[in-house]
Amino acid sequence: MDSVFVDSDIVLDLFLNREPFCYYAAELFTLADGGKLKVYMSSLSFTNIDYLLSKQHGKAGSRGVLRKLKILVTVLPVDDKTLTLALESPFTDFEDAIQYFTARENGVNVLITRNLKDYKHAEMPIMTAQAFIKK
């Protein structure tokens, strides 16, 4: 079974119905729901997603979505080593550096995001959901 690390923007594409990206995000999570794909996310993603979802769906709505999401994904911790690696890395976006090193330090080999430009220093495949689905 393939495994991927999913960045917050992919989840937001799905739950905020951002077209046309939401279709590929939905397919990604359908694969996870069917047991054909193992999806990992960082604990940091949940705070980012809650902040943005609660603006549109309210606090209760956001928490309901996050409860469902948590069933489909494996949540990886952001720890001291991850933060140190992110702080010392050449990544210009600190949040992206944290996501990248969370994936890398937990042995996940593919990171799914729409924000490809901020991962130019990555040493693993960085793909959009669309590219991953089409592969």
C-alpha cells in the first residue's frame, strides 16, 4: 500500500470545496477510506485547518470535520528534532519546513501539496494531488 503525507492545503481543498482541486483531494481520501492508501498528516495541520474551517463552518462544524478526518489519517507529532531541522533548513516557509521534516523523519516518502514552489529543497517527491492520482 502506498503512503503519503498530506499538507493542509489538500484537506482545505476538500472541505472548502475549492474547485477544481477538491475533486483530486476527494479521490485521495476515497483511496484512504478504501484502505488503498495510507495518509499521514502532522498535528500542526489540524490547528491550521481548524482555524480556517471555523471561519466558514463555525467552531462546532470545524471540530466535526476534524473528527471525521482523524479517522482517515495517521497523525504524526511535531517534536523537538523536527523543529530543529525546520529551523536550520534552507526552506523559506517555516510551516512548510515543519511539514516536510515531519514526513521525512517518520519515513513517509511522498508529500502531497499544491504549494510545490516552497519545497524546492526537498529530497523526496513533492506532488499535487492531481499528479499523484494520475500516476
